[in-house]
Amino acid sequence: MFVIDPSKIAAVVFDMDGVVTQTAAVHEAAWKKLFDTYLAARSRRTGDPFRPFTSEDYRLYVDGMLRYDGVTRFLASRGISLPPGTPADPPGDGTVCALGNKKNGFFQQEVDEHGVQPYQSTVDLIRRLKASGVHTAIISASQNTTMILQAAGVGDLFEAQVDGNVAAELKLPGKPDPAVFVEAARRLGVSPDRAAVVEDAIAGVEAGRKGGFGLVIGVDRTGHPGALKNGGADVVVPDLSQVTVGGHGLHGS
């Protein structure tokens, strides 16, 4: 069991997808639908072999990323370059933004069809933190964060929210830059060295480490704990039921 000590950690910043809400699989399904459709059409045009989007692609190139950054990174991994376009582009295949907007439609469709569930172990940990006087914030690259939290019934658990809309408004770079985490800590009135980051994405733990946070907890639900540890996590757990709150030091037993 890993113990968070409130005398040393005054705030915890949680990533949303895959940590608080069971939406990582929903995002992956939406990304797969987007890229498989795009790559199949491109294969028909060019005669190049069709290689479908995989879970490894999701983990390496788009997990935790701002939507347009994810499009750019994945396409680059396949040697494909598109003009960036603008966020006002209608959903389509001609620009990075058009593809990103198309993905957003697929994601919203998945949520409408299947709903959103929180991870109960995460909810339980957040409630223990709040009862111990530890502040909590949520971050996400998604511009649908408020809708997702409301659908999952957990919007009232957080004192601050830094999502894709805030990032766009403040021009905050995406992970692995630590800007969104630092902004969340600032809104809680806590310096990063007195705050913890809880993340399931490689880019997220890298951001927590780069931001000088006092504790970086990785949540591995994919069977790749080494990747999160190598990215900068102080500890990696399969689920937040393995983390508790107490006064016996950060590393517990």
C-alpha cells in the first residue's frame, strides 16, 4: 500500500481519462474509428498497405495529448503530413484540425451510446484526501471535460479544473509540458513541490516530473508499468485502491 502524507502533500492533481473516469477506452475506440477509416481510404488512393491503428499506437502517440497534437504525432509515426488547418475546420480528412474535430464527434457518439462510469477506487481516494484537508484538482486535454464529469457524477469532487478549453484560452502547451498541472496547482494555491500528480499516460508522468511536483503517481491499467516508471513516476500502481492517505510518510508500506 502506498501512503500519501498530508503533512507533505497539500494538493493532488488528477488526470481525468483512465484515472478518474473510465473513458480512456472510449477515447481509444474513437481514435481507432477515426484513423482506421482515414488510413483505409488513403490505402485505396495510394495503393500502400493498410495498417490499422493499434492500442500501442494509442499509448505511444495520442494518450493524454491535446486532440490536434495527437493527430499530428500519430500521422507523423506513419510518415504522413497534413496542413494544420484551424479549429473552425468542419470534421473531415483534409487537415489536422478537421481530423481532430471528426474524432471529437466519434467520441461524443461513444459517450451518448455507452455513458461514462467513474473508477470507484479513485472516488474513494479523493474523498479520503478531502477529508484529510488535501486540495484536489482535475486536468484533461479534453474540451468535453465538464460534460464527462457530469455524466459520471463526479464534478463536485474537484476545487479546480484545467481542461482543453482552459488550455486553449491561456495558450497552455500540451503534455509532456507541465503547464496544465502547474496551472491547476496555482489555482489551488499550492506550489508544485507540495503537490502530487496522478496520471496514467506516459506524457502525463513526464509532465509531472518536469513540473517539479513533489510526488508523481502512475496508474497502469495496460500492463506496461515500466513505461510509466521510466517516464518519471515515483510509484506505479494498477489501481488507486493501492493508495491511501495517512501520516506515515510518502512511501508507506
